Amino acid sequence: MDTFVSQTRKRYIDGTTDEQREPVWKKFKEEECNQGIVKEDVKEDAYLTEFSQPWQKIEAEGLDCDYALLFPKEEADCLYTQLEEEVVYLTDKTKIQVFGKVYNVPRKQATCGDAGLTYNYSGVSLQASPWTPTLEYIRDAVTKATGQTFNFVLINRYKDGHDHMGEHRDDERELDPLCPIASVSLGAVRDFVFRHRESRGKQCRRQINPVKLELAHGSLLLMNSPTNTHWYHSLPARKRVLTPRINLTFRRILQDGKK
DNA sequence: CATCTGGCACGGAC
DNA sequence: TGTCCGTGCCAGAT
């Protein structure tokens, strides 16, 4: 089922392309967040035709993302099930050090990628396992949809709404800063929050509203340059979420850490 | 890329 | 309709 066309120019829900369009915004909470939010009630099948991609642009000062439903529900269900069988997560010895204390990460992690790649963050060094068939399939679907290639994927599994990830930037040295990061979501819908680096803290320099999204089952969020240099992102805990979410972030890693 | 805590907002019970 | 109270969310400290 070759639903996705090799087409590097993205087409949006309203049929326009990058050159033509104005950003389309939807408010998340009217009072708090007048930046963009992807919360359209999309009838996915209506947009996932053979010839168009239903991209939505998410923009703010220094933030540039594209969001689309990459997989229809049935296919996303299937991919989720296959990943649950295929992916071998690191044992719960995945530790992280913050403010001098060592913690287990509040989620499960795995890494796959081309042979020999390692990924370092917050003092942890993760060696890439070989690609699995399902991960290769998803990677190739992302490449067809975006025109971008990737040599590595970080897999995070959040077993329920208690699992989460704190605010951070993906600013590792070995990441190609100009290559977008492609985030594929499968399973439970979770909130996702961007916060501008200069609008954090009690006496922050500037008042810039956060950008809040819901990441749907089967969705793809492309984080384009320079988003990661200006904005932190997080996956906050959501107590009412009772089912798992698997997140795949496809990246391009530079072999010898040059920048 | 962590947890902990206090303040606050929201919503259900009555 | 008003108040009380439990829950969850967020921001700040560490």
C-alpha cells in the first residue's frame, strides 16, 4: 500500500503549498495560548489521498514545525502492535543525572540506527541497535512524506499518563542542527508543549506564549531549524491518560561529532 | 530530558 | 446558585 508519494514540496490541508500559504492557527486555550495548535477535527481519510499531504504549519518567533497525520488509524494500529512485539527497550537501568542526583528516566527508551552510531545526551551514551523491519518501514514513509533522510531513531515508550519527559532542547553536538527532527506518535494522544527559551523563569526577559499541541495516533511532527535552538519542548504528565504511547524521533547524526 | 512542593483553577457534590 | 473540597496542572527550587 504505497499511500505516500515522493514529493518534497509539502501540501497543506487547504491545498496550498509553502510558497502560497498563511499560517493556519487554532487556539488551544483562548486566554493562555494564542499561538498555533493542531486541533482540527480532521477526517483523516479525506486528506490522505495519493497526491496530497495534509500538512499544517505551526509557526511562532523562531519556531517552525509541520504537522500531519501520516498513517490512517488502521495502519497506525498495526504499526503500534508490531512495535510492541519488535522493539527491545533498554532495561530500567536507564539513569539520568539532574542537579547532582541520579534518576531512572520516567519512560522506556530504545535506540536504533545505522551500524556504529552512538547518541549521547545528559551524560548517557546510547548505542544504536540495528533497524527493525517496522522501524525501516516507518522511516521510509517519513522520508517519502518529507524528502528528508535519517540514520537514527530514538524510541520513547510512555506506558500511561504518569510517564513523561521534562522540558529540554535537542542540542546535542552530534545532531545536524539544520536537519529537522521527525517525531512519529503511535498510541495514546498526548499533549506536547513548546516554550521559548527567553520566556522561562520568574523574571524572564520576554513574555512569549507557549505553543501547545496534541499529538495524535499516527501523526508526524516535523521540527525544522531553528526551532530547537530557541524553544524547549516537553511531554507533560497527564493523569487521565491510561494507555501507552510510543514516540519515534528520527534524526540525522553526524558521524564524528563535528559541528 | 529529574522530583518535590505550594498555589491555583476547575468541577462535582450538596 | 454558592461554597467546600478533591484533583490535577504548573511554576519554581533544587
